Amino acid sequence: MRDVDLSGAGWRKSTRSGAAQGDCVEVAQVQSAVAVRDSKHPVGPVLLFSLSDWQSFLAGTKAGEFDR
């Protein structure tokens, strides 16, 4: 995926992530992509997904596709 400017990204994490828990991911919609990062390392690497790939991931999660 092409370079994406993350400087103005509005990062958010799940409301299920309590304040004391540090093992979270944060997501932000930037341009035509969804960025994902580790909340413990906000200046670390970022994964970028197309909107359609992210929507497919969310649909699979809601359908239980990734349940153990």
C-alpha cells in the first residue's frame, strides 16, 4: 500500500480495554485505509489495511470465524 500520512490520525482503542490494561491495539481510519498499531508502542510500526480488507476482517470476527 502506498505511503499514508499518519500525523493527523485519530487513534482509538476498544472500549473493552480498561485503563489498567496495556495490551491493546489502536485503530485509525486514514485516507482510504485503516491503520493498526500497538498502544504500548505508539511510535512503532503500523499495519495498513484497505477498507475492504478491514471490513472483511470485522465481518469474520463478528461471525466467529476466528474463535478458538
